[in-house]
Amino acid sequence: MRTSRSTPAVGLLATMLLGAAPVLASQRSGWMMAPQEENDTSWGIIDPHSLFEWNALREENTLTGGWGGERSRLSHAGIGFAGGYVTEVAGNPVGGTTQTARYTHNISLAVFVDLGRVVGLTDTYALVSASNRAGNSLSRDIPNFFAVQEIFGGQTTRLVHLALEKITAGGHLDLVGGRIDALDDFATSPLYCYAQNLGFCGNPLSIPVNASVSSYPNTAWGLRARWSFTDNIYAMTGVYDAFSEFRANRYHGVDFSIRHDSGVAVIQEFGWQPLIARRLGLPGTVKVGGVYTSEPKVKFESGNRRSGTYDVYATIQQKLWQGPGPAAYQGLSGFLAVTYAPADLNTLEHFVDAGLLYTGLVPGRDRDVLGLFGLYGHFSHDLSRSQVVQHAPGLDHEAVLELNYQYNVTSWLYLQPDVQGVLRPSGTGRVPDALVLAMQVGVTF
């Protein structure tokens, strides 16, 4: 039964915080059913080139199979299809101002085209994708800042990607442009979305909270260039349109205009994969980077408008121990991410998250994944002081602990029961800590 203990002050603060949080989310790729430390691809986790190279769209990995052989024929001709359905049901039997349960889902469809096979443009690939989202957010009921359902956000049908990829200079230079997600590329890892909380999934959440940087399923015009100095060192730069309301559902991803009050987001990242760790069978990646956006923002305390702010980050993902099984993906993996942004313009000043994933822990369940995760987000002191002046509760921090187990029923269907502890919801100390019980189900079409 739904119960409520909300207060006007907490309700006002929750409305403000959740209104400030971006309507965004990320979802794991349905064809990646175990942590893939080494397959940290050149274009996020949906790189068309890598998908054809890995043959990741094999019919045995999909619910709909080979379509009477047509799927295989199309793939060899340079046209690949992918789709998935992910749903999350979550409830908080303990804590929060309200005890209830919520459902949300994401349906994704994508077409990948190898233009070399189709029209003779070698090393050139196209991606068109769309998503449909529906449902409600439990975090709006608790309320808390780091959404406990990572696929909530953008509850509509929208065009997502409309992009081209070109690989040149002997494979050293990889260019991607069009309607793209900046955070498909930057500060990301295939490990993050084994967590169901949005604070982890896709990227450290502080980055898209503090800046209007595009992330799934909300895209913007952009161009990204990645230069691989060697097979283990790269530099990557991206430039994107930045507009504060581009995630609004009314745009459906098909508003291609660039507004007069848009800003520009520039992202730079350097990545390194230690060769000695790879030789030991323990691949990993270290990334450092930063985001600068020229988008006009209002300073929390003075109320003055200012253009230009930044966010810096460092991440590491690492295979920590190779399991006794024969498969390279089995064993223990981990990640750590930290970010910082100036307090005068950015909601989250400090952010840190980490996770441990063990693949194949249970005998006979070689691809199942046990995950343990934790995050801490410290809100801006300037934002907190400005709220106290307005007689609202001051903000401090919110933290999340998460434990889950991904049970792969088949190569195209998984179930993932999940437990989250939300500590200091909304960052005020006025909302009781919440226990969240959740279930995620994913199907690859």
C-alpha cells in the first residue's frame, strides 16, 4: 500500500532538485552479456565498425533469430539490425517519504550500415537508431537525486542516432559526426551499466548533470575525433551543440535546429591501456579528461549569468583477477571514477563511484555477473547556501550502495534482481534513508 510522510519543505526541495536533474539515461547493450574490459571500443559501446568486426549481431544472440537466413545475408551485405527491450520495476518498502513501486521501460532499435559493402565507401559506417520509453520514476516518489532506475528519462518515442563513422590514416584516426551522444564516447565503460542506478550507468552522472552534454537517448549535433597513437594510447576530442532544454520530450530527437542561445561543449580525453597488465591477462584502461561548456548559466549565490564552466574527471577500469574457467571474461573486474566541477555554477561539486563485478562465480553459470557498487555525490556549497537564504533545506550529499546479480537465462534474455540503499536522499537529511528492491529484465531482439 502507498503511504506518505512528505513535508512542504522537502517537497519543494525535491521538485527543485529533480527539475534540475537531466532527463537522461543510458542502457547496456543487449549483446554484451559479460564485462568486456578489453573491448573498450573506439566509439562507445555501439560502434558500427566494431559490431561488424566482432560479429556481435549473430542470430543465436537474438530472440528473433535469423529471419529464415535473411538476417545473415543482410549482415554480409553490410546491413545489421539490433533491438532490445529493457524494463525495470522498483519499489521502496522502507524509507523515503512515500512507499510505492514504479515501472519503466526502454525499447531500442538500430540499423548499422557498412557503406564499404553497400556503396564502396571503405571504412565508413552509418548508424540510425530510435528509442521508446514509458513509465514512471521511483526516485520522484522517494524522493532522491540519483535515479534508482537507469532507463527512466525521455519518456517518449524519439530518434536517437543519425551518424556517420569514418576510419582513416591507417586505422589511427576515427571520426564520428552527426546527431550523436557525446557520452557514448567519453568517460564511459562497458562495466558501468551492470548497475541499475543512473549514478553509475553510462557515465559518472555529475558530467551530464552539470553540463548540457548529450547522452543516450538524447542526442545533439556533434563531431568527435579519436587518434590512436598506438594500440594502447589514444587522444579524443569532441565538439557538440549545448542547449539547456535539448532533452525535452517535445523535441523527439528530430528538432535539428541550432538555437541562437546555444552554447558549445568541448570534451577532451586521453586513454591508456597498460601493456604489462594486458600481457598478464588483466586488461584495463585509465582515462583522464574534461568538459568545457560555453552555455550561459546562472551563478547560485549572486544570480548573475555567466558563460563558461568546466568538469574534470579520471576513471579506471581493470580486470583484477582471472577466474579458474577457460573464458577470458571470467573473474573479478573493477572500476573507479572521480569528478570535480566549480561550485558556483554546478550542482554536483564532487562525485566518486566504484564497482566490483565477478563473472562466473557460480559453477555452471559462466556468464552470470555479480555486482557490488557504491557512489557519493557532494552538492555545491554555493547551491546549498543559496537555498538556505530562500528558507529551503541546505544540501550536503547523497550516497548509494547497490548489489545485484545478472542471471543470463539465454544468450538473448537476462534477469537481474537488485538491492539499493539510498543514504541521505535528496541530500538534506530530512528524507529517511530508503531501501529499494528492483528487478531488471532485458531481451535482445
